Amino acid sequence: MKIISFELFKVPPRWLFLKIETDQGIVGWGEPIVEGKTDTTAKAVEELMETLIGKDPLPIEDHWNTLYRGGFYRGGPVFMSALSGIDQALWDIKGKYYNAPIYDLLGGKTRDKIKVYSWIYGDNGKEMGAAALKAKQSGFQTVKIIGTDQAQFIDSYKKIDKVLERVAGLRDAVGYDLDFGIDFHGRLHKPMAKIMAKELEQYKPIFIEEPVTPENNEALREIANVTSIPLATGERMFSRWQFKEILSNGTIDIIQPDLSHAGGITECKKILSMAEAFDVAAAPHCPLGPIALASCFQIDTSCYNAFIQEQSLGIHYGGEDDLLKYIKDRSVFEYKDGYADIPKGPGLGIEVDEDYVREMAKTGHNWRNEVWRHEDGSIAEW
């Protein structure tokens, strides 16, 4: 079997899909994307795919190492995201070739279902409480909320009070029947993050996500010293070599590698297994499309320390059914009582609706994240 061609599709709301075709008619799908840098990532995919045309797609480990180690410069979001999508597509081909889900080729399943969480939003306690109640009534056991908007190195306690008011509204509405994580998106700096973590303890979130940017991961130790809330990070870390430091220094409780950013299925399997040796849980990051989510489910199924999965249905940048429109059998991503069943089909376990992909690629997108500034005009973390 040989790889004979590939195509890239830039589709709304902010995704990039990759199709790799073989001479036996087996095709694989991947989702290589850096949100806001789609065209740059697509070009990186094109350059990497030059190496694979005419090759047997099955020796994935060798292909991964060739693409990663074959160039003098390596790592970073663009390169690793391009590699991630290629890796996903190669695994999809391999699973279809052997008529087996990818997790069977990775050693078999460790579970029958995986807990998923839903994003909820609210600008105040009343709105947050209503959103939490709706999520609970929809069957979710866990939700995630955005912690705060922009914050200076040292900022007003009004910023902290606003976060606490929203979280209090959530607890008032649903009590402790609904778990929640709180994502700060790297918007805090160490001084404010320490105060925030300590003040949030009374509301018992199951994790605080990315309180500081990954460039400041050394600050996690000081934050951990003032709170018992589990700390999570990893969506902007791109290889096992970046994860090994925070794992070895014992400052993190939950890792969140992204299957479309951190080297794909091949690399994230290793990252999660490495974390297991440090008694660290895993909750893969995935505010993306159906191919990325299907890849996450394969890893969740094969890794013992995966405990919950992010998913993008209803997320703020797209309509509630954007993800489902791109696959033929929407039941693959049906959630019941806060869990998703493990996909059983070959490869990624989904059938991409190629006609719809091609139609939406005519529309494309030019998604960019917002650029925020503080009141004094200085740039803020988004």
C-alpha cells in the first residue's frame, strides 16, 4: 500500500481537515490546525507530506520520527500541529486497513465510556447559574467555565470578586451535584493567580486550568503551595519533552495535551503514559472539530489515566451542531448521563461527510482570536 495524494480543506468555523489517499482506496482523515494560523499550518503540512508521497502509510512510528527528527529545527505549534494531523490520518488508514479501531492497535481499551464536559457561559452569577442548571438537566455531570477576562500583573480585587460572584451563582443553582473546572486561559500572572486559587477553594472546583501561560510554568509551584485545588495545563505544550519538566517537578495534577497540536495520536499516547508514571491524570484539550475529537476518544480509551474529555458542541465560536455536520453518523458523538460511548468503528471510528466538507471548503474561514488591551493601552493575554 502506498500514499498517492493528499488534500487540505479549510472549513468553518475555524478548522483545517487533511485527507490522505492510498493506492488501495483507503483514505485517512486528520485535523492539523493552529487556530488563527490556518494557512501557515496548511503550508507546513504540504512541506511535510512531500516526504510521505509514495511511502507505505503503515510504519507510523518511523514516519513520525522521520518528520520530527529529519529536520534540524523541530517543535513549536505550527510544526507539531501539522505533524499531528498527518499522524491522525495515518492512524485512520491503519485502523481501516486492519478493520480495527485505533485503540485496539494501541493495546486495547481500558474503559467502555469516557466522561465528557460541556462549556457554559455567564457574565454574572444569575446567568452562570442558569447555564449550569441547563447543563445538568441535559445530563452533564461536569462543566467548564472561563475564569476571567484580561488581568494585569497586579489588578483590582474587583476582578476576583466578579469571578467569585459567577462561581457562587453556579453553586447556588446546582449545589454540588455538578462538578466544574475553571479555565483562566493563561490570562493571570503569578500574583493574581495565587490569590484567585486561594479564594476559589470554598467552591470546590475539580481543577484550575492554565492559571498562567506555559512560559511561566515555574509559577505553578507557588500556586500549588496555596491551594489544594488540582492544577491543569498543557494545551499550549507540544511534545513529551515539554511535559517532562512539569511532570518531574511535581507541580501539576492534570495534563491537557491537544491531539491536534501535540504530535497527534503517536505522541499523545506517550505523553499520557509518561504522566501515568507520575500519578498525574489526563484530560485532553479539544475545542476543535470531529476528527480531533475522534482522535481524543482513541487515546482516552487506551490510556488508564484519562478521566474526562473536552468537546466543542455548543462552544461560543460556532453553532451548536457545527461538529456534527461534518460526519455522516452523528450518533458516534451522542452523550448520555455525562459520558460518551467508546467508538467501535475502524480507524478513528467516524465517517467524514466528504461532500459536506468540500461544500464548506468553498466558504472557508479567516478566523482570528481577539486582541485585548488593558485600560492603560498595554496588550493583554487573550
